[in-house]
Amino acid sequence: MTAPAATRRRAPGSAETASAKTGALERLHTELADWFSREARDLPWRAADRSPWGVLVSEVMLQQTPVVRVLPVWREWMERWPDPADLAAEPAGEAVRAWGRLGYPRRALRLHAAAAVIVAEHGGELPDTEEALRTLPGVGSYTAAAVAAFAFGRRATVVDTNIRRVHARLLGGEALPAPALTAAEQRRAAALLPEDTALSVVWNAAAMELGAVVCTARSPRCSACPVAAECAWRAAGEPPPTYTPRGQAWHGTDRQVRGAVMAVLRAAEHPVPRALFEPPVPGPPAGAAAGASGGGAVTAALGRLHSLGTGPDQLERALAGLLADGLAVEEHGRLRLP
């Protein structure tokens, strides 16, 4: 007797279907790895002689900051502090000063604190597992996975903004990932990770690179994409995002005032009297700021702060926030870096 058609039909999830999915995923891995070997940017934290410490510093600096701004500061840090012990031996304020204008200077404090822990608890050597890396100050799950992968060649699921966008378009058919990382995205990233350890490291780096230089948020260059033929978003007709990403405001914000105050403190060789941060009415005599704080650079930085037209309440919030965050210290009415 001939079996009914329903019996003969193979159900979804059959061995053939699983094999096809595995083959498609292996092609993605190969295509993206081949592209990365040809097109990857020559970045110093990818060099063969990179140190694990250099990779950690790069990962912290690159958080919410583009490569072009990070490169010169990273090189200066590596020349001055090539090992964690070198940074740990300096005051935390020197890390903040050397952070320059990268933004979010609390990252500099966290790196200094991490360096101190590495020296005190790990013999000056960066720990090489995700679990141990997460015990360092300021090192969360993403940074721990990235350092484990890129510094130590570990198989780790790395999920940053660029990787999330590539996964969303390539597999999800969505223009942009959700505003915040979801558990479903984390599971998808883990499922996409190659079983081979060496290939998993390349896959993470390649997906990150693709999102940074080709599959960008605003102007994706699909014609240059090595996996465009497999992209679910293109197959769906490139539907628009379901939400409008909001950029972070800057002009007129407390963040801008904090940055201007930090510029004064970085420029100062000596503690700066609190009164000098207040808008001059009519102002101190010419040269008073330089004489009190250590140079014309301070006068220029104060001038930029005052040009913002900051009111006393906003200035006080900025000063109080910097003091609370440990980015500034006040003694006898004078402020300095920690």
C-alpha cells in the first residue's frame, strides 16, 4: 500500500533541512572570513605583536568612540604605559589627563583601577578567561568576551553595536537591531558562532568590521558586502527601521559643561580655584587664571567654558557630578584631577 502523501512529506527540521542550514552557515563563515583577510583595516591592536593589555585599552577606548579618534590616544597610552604596572604606578588623574577629548572620562578611571587590580591580584598579567576578566573594574560581559577572543584567541560570543546590526540585517531581515540588546539577539549570536575556535575569533572580528565599514547604520554599502546575496534585509526589499534612533544631545547639555570643566583641569598644572570656573563679572584681571593655575592653556580652556554661557545652577551640577564620579578632587576651594 502506498503511504499517504502527508506521511511521505518530510517535516520541517529533518536531517536534510538541518544539513542545508549548516551548509549555509558554513558558507557565511567562509565568505566573511575571506573578505576580512583581504579588507580588514590595519589597526595596531590587531597587529601580531599586540599585547593583551593593549587590546583591553583599545576595547575600552572604542566604546562609543570612533576608531579615528581613538588611534592617536591609544598610541600615546601604549608608549607611556605599555604594561598595566606602568599605569598603576601613576596617579589616577594622569590617566584622566591623558584621556584627552575621547569623552566619558570615567573610562580612564576604570582602566586605572583595572591596572591596579591586575598588578595586585594577577602578577601584572591580564587574566585570560571571560570569567576572570569580568572581575576587573569596568569590564563587563562585552569587553570580557572581546578581550578573551581578540587578545587570547578564545571562543567567545562577542556582541557589539556593529555585530548586532549585521546579524539583524543578515539573518533577521531588519534594518536595525532593537534599541537595547535582547536575550534573543544573544542567543542568535551564540548560535552563529563557529565551533572551530580560530574561525570563531575571525568571525567575531569580521562581523564587527563589516558593520563598521560596510553595513553601517545610515549608509550601508551593500554593493561592497561579501554576503549581500545571503542578506535577509535585502531579500525583503530593505524595509526601513521600525524606530528612529536618537542621537545624544551635546550643545547646551550638562555633558558639554562637564567636558569643558575637565578640559580646564587637564590643562592645569596646579589646583584651580573654584571661583575661576564661574563666569567673570566683569572677570579676573588678565592673566589671573594663568598665574593661579599654571599656564595660558588654562586661560584658554576657561575662556571656552565661559563662552558656553553656562548658568550657575548648571555649572554647579557639572562640578558636583565630577566630584561625585571621582573625576575631580576639591581641597580648600581648589579643584584638581584625582
